[in-house]
Amino acid sequence: MARQRRKVETTAGEQPASAQTSTPPQVRPRRLRERLSLAGFDTWSTTVRSIFLNALFLVAVIIVFPVLVSQFRRDEVVIEPIAVPEALSKEGLTADVAASRVWDGLQDVTAKAKTSKASISAIPQSRRVEFSFPDSGFSIESLIFHVRRLFNAYETRISGEFVCSDKECARAGLRLRLRVVRDTVEIIDLPPIGDEPERQYFADAASSIMASLDPFVAIAADAEKEPLRATTLARRLIRSHHKDAKWAYNLVGLIRYNASDLPAAIEDFQAAIALDAGFLPARLNLGNVLRVSGDLDGAQAEFKEVHSRDAHNALAVEGFSDIAMARKKPDDAIKFLIEAADLDPENPRYYAKAGKIELDRGNKDQGVSLLRRSLELDPGYIVAFAYLASMYVGDGNYQEAEKVFRDAADYSPANADAQAQDANLLALLHKWDAAAERYDRARTIEPGNASYWLEYAHCLQALGKQKEALGALDAAVKLAPDKAEIYSALGDSYRDSDRKPEAIAAYKKFLELDKTNSPTRPIIQRFIEILSG
């Protein structure tokens, strides 16, 4: 009995130590099944997903934070849709299209300025790409917007609308009102559109915007057409200690150089360098002016300074070439030009200059080879074509010269000068139909060029089309009423049309305007005598 009682107590009581440290065989499959169950897998996957998402978020913050900082520091200009009347919208000029036209105008003004200075970065709102996190409504753009507002660093925005001048809201009477919004609002009112071409109207609007956002670019864009005004405005920037004062000095120096005022140009370029010793455009310009003025050592020093600061500056190497030519070392000049071409491999100018040097010293094969290399980089580079054509013309080979310019005109159908150059050679060859076609293209591309209308009329006269020639000459007179040659051509067409009074009047106008004592004066005077009977 005692033996049985101990057995029962052992069974009913606590388990032995060996039983406590090991898992019964029937429990292990049960735990494995729990881990492999749907609930267990869900718990495990949730944990892994949380770790992965947290790690991904950390990586995203590390990557996106610099992007946010760069975007916050970037002064981007956003062009909002421009409100337009319904009549304009029906013609295709919608609000988004008008914003794009303003954008085009800004590009035109920047290109016209011909400056290496970085300008504003503008984009229409409709073309912005915004990134937002799915299902959250949170976007990087909204974050940047609110951070800018927090620090009063407002993004520049351009908005506006077209204002009607009457109830009919006629296109000619419409005028554009723009608002440049930063921390303040500047209102820009443009005159009515009138008969001004649409592209020029928006370019004028963009110029007014640039005058507010980047005044130097706006000044530089008008420097070629209005140098005195550009000089005055640039001096104002300098006196106001504007951040672009060095660029203003550089611009004034270029204007002085173009006016052949070399001492004044040197002073302005040196003033720009005094503001910033590392301002390479001014050093390059100073080197060129010193070379032209005869100070070759001073020019060499400036180009060396640029080269020491930027060993890959092709313009400095080109400067070495120009100095070598001034010192009558054409071999060194060509070597430097080839080096510059390697540094700036997409620019055809260096091979063209080297080719011209070879042609000038009688090495036609080498010159033609270099000019062909220039044309391989830019098949429409008119300078290389001109050098080749001049060589053929000098040899009296007008046929080959015309082929050269024909290639240029065909490659650049929108280049009026290329069309006119080919037309001139076709006229020399008395190919009047082809010449008239080329001049017709040139005048269509640049309808404001009176010379194209005059030469077109000459071709029509040679073809016996006097009525069409008179129409072209009438357009030329409106564009250049003081150009004597137009009245000589008018007299010829009137004479050949048997309109004697008009011919006499035109010839007399030619004699009145001709200030060059043209060799045709005796002929014109004889025509007047004959027509007067």
C-alpha cells in the first residue's frame, strides 16, 4: 500500500526535474502549427513590414531632405494661367497658352541678351510636375510652399489677365496686365496689342518682367538696339551697388568696345575685375581689347590668368591663337585653334578660323579640309560657307560658290541671310527664277528688311514681271523711304511699263537722295532727258 501511495503522489504532484526542462513531444507540433497559422504569419509579417517601412522612411528622409533644401533655396518663377476673354480662347489662345507665350517671351529676351550670366528659372504652372504621396494628399510642393511662408521667403509668381478696351473686346484693343508677386506685388500694364505680332508683344511683356526680376538681362537684351539707354541703365545698377554691378561694368565695356572707344572699354573691364578678380568674362574681354589696342603682352597675361583659373576655357586658348596671329605665327595660331576645338567640341568657329588662316596663306587643300570639319559640326554654319564661297568667287568659280551657299540655304530654310546669299550668287549666274525664289523666302522670313524686297524686285524685273516688281518696290519704299537705290529701280520698272511721268519722278528722287555720287548718276540723268522728250 505504501508503495502504491508513493506512485500516486508522484503522478499527481509536481513533475520531476527532468520533465520540467524538456518539452513533451506532443507540444512541439502544436507550437509549430501556431507559428505557421494565418494569425501567426500575420503577426510576423506586420513586424517585418514595420521594420521595412521605418527603414524606407529613414532612407527617404536622408535622400529627400537635401532635395527639399535645394528646392527651398531655388528662386523659381512660376507663371500662372493668364486670364483671357472668351473671344481669344475660341481662337486657341487659352489661359495656359497665354502663360506659355509669356514663357516663350522670357526665353527670347534671355537669348537676345547674349550673356553667360545665369538668369531666372521660369516655368508655366501647367508644366510643373508635382510629386505627392499616394492616399495622403501630402506633396513636396505643398511642404516647400508652407515652409517658404513660415520664413517669408515667397516664391515668385506671375499672374495677370487681358483687359478689353470696349464691349466687343476686339483683339487690337486688348492690353495685357501682369502682376509679379513676391513679398510685394508689382503691376505691369502693357499697351494695346494693335497690329504688333503676337510673339513680339509677349517679348515686350517679358522684357518688362525681366526689368523687375533680373534688370541686367533686360538691359543687355536692348544693348545692341539702344546702346546709350543700356549704358545709362547699367550705370544706375553700378551706382546702386547692385549684385550684378560687375556684369553691368562688363556690358558697358562691350558697348564702348563696339563704339571703338578702347581706353574707356579697358577701364570698365578693369572695374569689373576689381569687384571680382575671378570674373572670367571681363578678363577675356579685357584681353581681347588689349590685343586690339596693340598691348599683346597685357593681353597674353589676361588670357594666362583665365587659363590658370580654368584650364578647359576654350576662349582663353582662342585668345592665345589671336595673339599668335598678331605676332605673325600662323602655325602656332592654328595649333591653339585645334586645341580650342578639342575643348569646345561642338563649336564650329575654331575650325572655321583655322581654315581661313590656311586659305589666306595659300594652303587651299588644308583650308578646305578644316572648313569641311567645321561644317561637319554645324552644316548650317554660315561663316564656314562664306569662307569657302569667297575662295571660289576669288577664283572666278561662281558655280562652285553657289553650290556652297545652296547647301547652307537648304540646311537653314529659316535663315534669311542664307537665302539671300544664295540668291545673290544665283543672280550673278543670271538664274533669275531661282534667285527670285530665294529672295522671296528671305523677305518672307524678314519682311522688315528693305534690301530683300529690292533684290527680289530686281529679279522680277529681269524676268519681265514689272507689275510684281512694282509691288515689291512699293513695300521697300515704305520700309526705307530714304534709300536711293529703290527709286532707281522704281524708275526702271515705270520706264519699262511706259509710265514716263512716274519714271521721271522716281529718277529725280534718286538723284535727290543719292549722296554717294553713284556711277549710275549720268545714266539716270540721260534717262530723264530721253523720257522728257
